Amino acid sequence: MCETRILIIEDDATLSEQITQLLQARGFDTRHESDGHAGLHAALEENFDLVLLDIRLPSLNGLSLLHQLRQIKQTPVMMITASGAEQERIEGYRKGADDYLPKPFNFTEMMLRIDAILRRSKALSNSGTQKSEILVDVLYLNRIQQVTKYHAKLLEFTPIQFKLLWMLVENKGETLSKAFLYHSVLNKPFSRYDRSLDMHLSRVRKKLVETGMPPERLATVHGQGYRFS
């Protein structure tokens, strides 16, 4: 874990020190910046595995920073927002954030979210060497041949639908945010007005249910994303 680098862009000195100590105790290599422009410079000049980004920063706010970062890099970003700042979170997702934490937050939850983002990011970066087949109970997927079978019955999915199902099954039991799925499956930023991801998931679920899968196995987690269990 010592090779994992996390950039903390947060102007609250007490909070940033607490986060730094916690992450370093877990073996992460950290860097802290309290200014928006300095944070953007660090994020662009160095390679980090994750950026923890406060929204309200001096000199350059977090949303503008994220927008500029996404023009060049796809480093995973978890926003830190004020509690109840729904519009900021929506705008952050639209600009390419992977997750968010509302203040005040529980440090245990923060670590769980960080671990989840890092696992997904590692899985994507290693996609060239990932396994080509998944078998979960009676559900079989072959990534090379783009084949899906349930109870040995062949199901036809579009490439996007297959990729969506593969991502959810590969991360079985974990809720994947819409923002993450927009980037990893649809290759575009999240938008609250875009229903294309919902449409694809609905069609995937419909075909699986028609072949006998309980609908609750492919669940919509309100306000968070989707989960295959």
C-alpha cells in the first residue's frame, strides 16, 4: 500500500491534518495543499492514485479545479462537500467526480469509500490482464467473446449493456455510483438529466429476469447507484 499516493486538497488545517494522519497510518503516501491553484498544479504535475478535493477552496474552487483537471487527467477524485450541498454534488459529478463525502463525515466511512475507489481504479487499469470469464451461480459471462448465459440460456446484449453487467458482476456486493459507471461504461461525464445509463440497466435487468433471475439481484440503490448481489 506504500506505493499508493493520495493528494488532499483541503483548506481546513485541522481536518486535513486528521485525514493525513489517518491515511499515513494506513500506509498511504500523502501530499496536502490548502489552495486551489496549488492543488491543481500538484494534481497535474505529479501522479496520484486519488485526490480528496474540498469544494470551497481559496483562489480556485473545487469545481473549477476538477473541470480543469479532467481536461488532462482522469485521476479518481472524491469530493468533500458541505452537508446538504446537493447542487454542488450534482455539478461535481457532471464535471467528473467519482464520489463525494458530505461534511461532517465519519472517518471509517471515508476509508471504506477510499478503498472502494482504489479497488475500482486498479481493476480498470489492469483490464488488459483481467480474467476473461466470470461465473456467479448460474450466470456466466465471457468478456472476450461478449457472451452472457443464464441457466445456460444465451442472452444478447449490446456491447455497452455487456460492459455494464460485467462491471456490476465483477464488483458483486458493492454499490457502484452512477458517476463511476458513466465514466467507466459510457465514457462520458455524469448528468442528472441523462437517462441513458438507467435505460441500459433496465434492459439488462429485464432480460435477466425473463430468464429466471430474481429482480432484486440487480438493484438500484436510491441516491447512490447500482449493485449486483
